[in-house]
Amino acid sequence: MMINEKCPCKRKECERHGKCDECRKHHAEFKRLMHVACERKKRTGKSAGGSYS
């Protein structure tokens, strides 16, 4: 299994950090669809620390 050194997940201490296959399996267990960090859309705008000017 390869470990993703550039994993964007903010949970650095997670046992699945950088292990994409394990992370996807874990997220598939939730009733509500929850995307893994690397599959989420990048946030833009004020809430992401950006500016509107």
C-alpha cells in the first residue's frame, strides 16, 4: 500500500492519514455520504480565508 505524503486531511494523528484506500473504506461506513479530504472541493471566498477584492 502506498502512503500519500501530500494528504490534505487536517487530522495528522489519524491512523488512516495518507492511506487513501483505508480512509475511503472508513468514510463508506457512514450513513450520510462524507467525502474524504482529497475528494472535497476546495473552498473559496470569505469562509476559506480569501478576499473578495
